Amino acid sequence: MRPTTPPEATTSQQVDEFVSFGDTRSQSKEAPPRRVPSWLVATAIVMAASIGIADARQTGESSEASEQGGSLIVEAASETSDSESLADTISKAMDSIVSVRAVTEAGPFGGQSEGEGSGVVIRSDGYILTNAHVIEGASEIEITTANDDRALDATVVGSDPEHDLAILKVADDDLSAITIGRSDELELGDSVVALGYPLGLGSTATRGLVSGLDRTIQVGDGPFDATELTGLLQTDAAINPGNSGGALIDAEGRLIGINTAAASASSAENVGFALAIDEALPIVENLLAGQ
């Protein structure tokens, strides 16, 4: 007889029921099926503790991320005008979301596998944030912009496999960088929108609420050496395969999280996670150092 889960089961026990939501992959006929990790990664970044970033955060009216001396500058965001609709907000933010296509060699059997995920433009001079697992082992990486459907070859600037984070670079200095907000100002019930490229359908927006703050989940078979995801925002906005590395934005269109995980339909409904941007920025700064 199959044992039943006791009522007091913790989140770490239940996480075994989560599935990989990293990217959507298609195999060539010659290639054997690629094993998908049995955890839920539409993930982005994991941080056990928030490293001080006061020197990288400025207060001012402008809310745009900018570059100075090769580092990412994050400024406090001003409120959006009441005249700007949610559709306008999403449209503006979507200009900063890209599709990431990664081609990997399938090994001794020949052929290739192709994965699709999402990314966020964090610097207008061609720097894009995505998940490490989206581009893991890739021999070719291509990003497609949302605003004009340009396909650009990308190189890896830096990768943090332990935290499932990577920075890509494309040869374009006129991209639309997303506005970066603050996740520590969020409250339960705040409106959020998840942006990305799920299921090969093209740019997609799903709306929801902040369902939980500072979540930690245990994973038994995650990518790389990660066994725990911390500093997560929980949301009921739909997060699906291919959303990896996409943006979770607030009602003003500011980046407040990176879409990172979702529960399988067999174990839960409307349970998704994004890494809070305040937890992610120290890792981003480290990867961008010297650029």
C-alpha cells in the first residue's frame, strides 16, 4: 500500500512533486531524449542572503536602469502616471524581454537538442539576464528581441550555476533596458505580471498577485549543485515552460523578480515562484564586474 503524506508535511517534502519548468526543448530525430531534472525550474537566481548593495542604489525621479563605469545602477522608481493603462505598462516592459534559444550537442549519438527560454535586458548596451540552466552546455545561443523580432547571436559573459543565473551579451548597444524596482517594498496581494516566452507561443503576459514573500523551497534533484531556492516571491501568475529567465514586474512595470519555478499541475494550481530582485542584484553585479 502506498503511504499517504502526513498532514504536517513540510514544503521541502512536497517539493518532490514539482516538475522542471526550465525551457521547452525539441530533439532532432537522431538524438535520444534528454533527461529533464525532476524539479521546477523556470528559474532564475537563488541567493541565501542579501548582500549589501546600497552603493548601487540611488534615489531620484528617474526609474531607468543605467550604466556607469561598467556596473549596473539601480535607481528608485517613481510612480506611474494614472493615465497609463496596464496594457501600456506591459507593452513598455515587454520591449525588454527577449526569447533565448540555446542549441546543445546531443552527445555520441549525434544530432542536437534545442531549448527555448526567456531573458531580460538589464543594460541597453547588450547585456541580458537569464537562467544558467537555459544556456547550460549550449554550443550556440541566439536571442530574439520583442520589439522588432531581430535575431542576434549571444555569448556568455558569466554564469553562476549554483544560483542558476547567467549574463549574456549581444552586439547591440540600442536595446531597451528594463526598469529595475525594489522587491523589499512588496506586500501580500500586490499586483504582478509575469512576462516571457512560454511553450513557444511568443511573447506572453500573465497577471496575478504576490501570494507569499521570502519563500524557501527544498529541491532534491535540482540543476547543478542547487538543493535549495531561497528569497523567492510566490505568485499565482501563470509560469510555464519557457518562462525561465523572464521578468516578474509590478503594477508600474518595474522588474521585481525573475520567474523561477512553478508547481506541476498534478500537485498544485497557481503556485509559481520568482527570485526577488533584491536577492538577485548582488550576483548580477558580480557577474558584470569588469564589463
